[in-house]
Amino acid sequence: MKPQKDYSLRGWTTLFVVLLVLGVVSFIPPVTIGGVSLRRANIFSDLYTFDEIDKEASTEEVVLFDEAEFAVDLEAVTQQIEADSVPHEVQRSFCWQLAAESTPRPAIRIDSARYVPKLTPIEDFSPEGRFAAFCDSLLRADRTVRIAVFGDSFIEGDIMTADLRERLQQAYGGRGTGFAPMASPLTNFRRTVKTTSKGWTTYNIMQHKTTPEPLKQHYFVSGWVSRPSAGASTRWEATTFRRGLDSCSRARILFIAPEESHIELILNDSLHQDFTVEGADVLREVVVENSAIHALEFKVHEGAEKLIGYGALFEDKGVEVDNYSVRSNNGQALFRTNPTINAQANDLIPYDLIILQYGLNIMQKGVLNYASYGAQIEKMIAYARQCFPTAAVLVMGVSDRSVKEGDGFQTMDAIPYMTECQRTAAANQQAAFWPTFDAMQAQGGMANFVSKGWAGKDYTHINYAGGRRVAWALFDAINAEVIKADERHRRRLEAERPIIDSVKINELQILPPADSTHVATL
């Protein structure tokens, strides 16, 4: 019988080779392939970590997006807006007035009470500039003060903006849900307005490449364009999901009618009005005024082949907050919108404040350098100002987000770097900045949001309950700036009073004596 061979040496050799290979692999830094970040495989993690090495490696800039795809020539944008600013000979506004204009806004009484325990202040990099002017408008403007929130899925369905709108309207007046699209597959998700659409084909700006060629150049900042078939209709109905939404006194429907069109409006399911719109490739509006608008329907009877529908705005004197959310948008899709249409919209609905809520869709674990994206944020601010020159701009820092680490969840390491990138961009463009992450951390952070049912199990997206907490914190920050603006206004009045009094005294001194006789020569 032959003696058995000893294979133990071969086994130990194989084990040594495997350990050697794994040891070498442990020194390979984290990499990003196809936009996916791969973690370091460290078998010595209990003995040694590569945190400092990884941190140094991750500060090298990673390609996060195709800069050529999202390129924008800001000078060309300015030239395009100026070239298209020639007054149009066609009628742009059509009015259906059933009741007198709403009563003036009541005097605003500032309430310094806060809705969250800790104030997360706004950082205004343009002292006493545009943001201060917006705050002054909240206090003294006897008109609609308009706020547009551009964002991604974080605010989809009017999350966060619903509660920001409610708080602002309760404090500074106003009613109505603001902008509601003509048609969208997401309308059933939104609770602040009930939208029923029939006969519309709708396109989203994130599917820009598949949008029919004639429509590609007609995107508005809403991110949606809708084309009707003959007889298409949209009905918007007010809800009671938040206070101030059950009715309003004014509605505006935005559309483009390149060919002569016949449209019909139905107010509160009982009153009808027809309009014949002359064909022109320019943004138009139908304005409806009534003491109580509960429901409004828009029908296209003729001219549907080339008509483009955007949506309706429901407002009153006071504050209007428009939600312009586009899922998966990191903000650069703004550059795909038509600046001419945006500027024409500003002629009809001039904005006082633009809020930019982006960053979640560009941020990645382990990526700590966002210099290229910061440059794009600066262009977003400049682009918004070109299209909406009356508006201040507020950049919302990226929200809290947690990722799986071992048996639990930890705050994503990229958040401080993205936040600083956004803050720097706002400072460079002399805009305002609000650190959303800090506001969420002050309320327990994403882990607390999830445990209390304020956010989804993805530890990324908040729901309506979480949106309320973020909105309350943002309202507190805005309200604090309004109080500062009011104090500055009062100080200016106090400083001007002695000058006014001295002028009055001088006028009294040069008046002739009361008993003097004057002879007029004829």
C-alpha cells in the first residue's frame, strides 16, 4: 500500500497567497466606476484603518456629470432674452373678472415666536440687498409676493413647500396652492390640489432627448410641457390639506397658442367663458378673478395641434409659493429650459424669491470634492437672475442623508463638503444660503426623522411630516430676517426724522408774518 501524500504544505501555501492578495487589495483606494462608488476591501479593518489615506484620495475631483451635456453660455442667454424682449403686438393676457379685486392686505404684525427650538439662520451674502428687499416686500407690499422653489424629488408632491406656504400665508397673508401643472403622472401624489387631466401628452425635461423636436425649445422652469388632443381638458380642484388652500381669488393659466385657438373655462363647475386666442409663439395667460375659486377647468376646442400647456397658478394678495420639482434633477436641467419663456413668465408673474433645492442627486459617499458642481451652482444662480431679474436667490444646502455602515446608519461623509460647496457658490454670487442639514440635525437628524416616521426607510427622502419640520425651520429663518429688515426700516425712519423736522422749521422761519400786508401788482 502506497503511503499517502502530505498536502498540508500546498494548503498553507494557498492560504498564504490568498492572504497576500487580500492584503494587497486592501491598499487599493476607493474608486468610482460608472458613477458607482466602490468601497475599500480592508481585511485588516480591526487593526488598521485607511481613513486619512482615503480622505486624501477622495479630495481629488471625481467626474460626476457630463459638463458638455449641461453647458450653458450665460452671455448668449442674456442676448437671447434681450432679442426677444421686443413688445409683442398680440394680446398676452385675457381676463375673466367676476368679482372686484380682493381687499388690501391687512397690516402685518410680526410674531417672533419660533416653530422649532433652535434657529438655523439664513446666511445672507448680499447685506441689505436683494434678500432684504424680499423681506421688506413680505411686510409692506400690497400685492402678491411670489416665491418659486426649484428642486428635485426631495420636494416632490409639494412636500416641504406645502408647509412653508401655509406658515408664510398665515403670517403674511395669502391663499392658494400656487403652481399646478397642466398634466403629469405625479399629480395623484400631490395632496394640496386635485388635478384631473384628459387628452394631454406630457413630457418631462429629464427625458429631454426623447421629447419631440418642436417641444424641446419650449420647456419652462416647471420642467413639464403638455400637448393636447382636440377636446383635451384639465380640472383643478382646491383641497383642505393645509390651511388657505380651499379657495383663492385669482387663478392664472399659462399656455402658448401658435395657431388661433378656441378655449373654454369653467369656474366652480357652473360658470362658463369662451376665449378666442390669436395665434402667436409667445407665452399667454388667462386670468380669472372671483371672490372664491374652488375649482377651475380648462378645455381646448380648436387649435390643439400646436398648443402647449404649462399649468395654472392659484393665488391671492399675500404670499404665493410655487413648487417646481423635477425628479432626478441636480439643478443643471435649468439650462435646458427656454430663457425667453422664463423671462416672459416673469413679465406675467414676477418672482420676489427663487429658492434652489438641489444636491441630493449629485452627492456620493466617499466623494469629497465638488468643485465642478459648485461652478455649475454659480451658473444656476446667474441663470435664475437673468430669467427672473426681480428675484432674490436663496440656495438651500443639501439635506441630511444616512448610509448603511455595519449594523446601522451613519451620516454620509460627503454632506459637509457638498454643503460647503453650495455655501461658497452662494457667497461668490452674493446670494443667500440656508444649511438644511444643520436644521435637520437640530431636530435629531435623519435617524430621528426615520424613527418618528418623518422620512422613508431609504434614509434620504422626507415625507409630508418631515417636510413640515424642515419647512418650519426655514420659515423661522425667513421670519428672523424679516424682523431684521423691519428693524433696519425703523432705524432709517428714526435717522430721517431730524432732517425732516429741520426742513419744516426752516419753512416756518421763511414764512411772512401773519399780519403783513401784501399788494399784488396786476
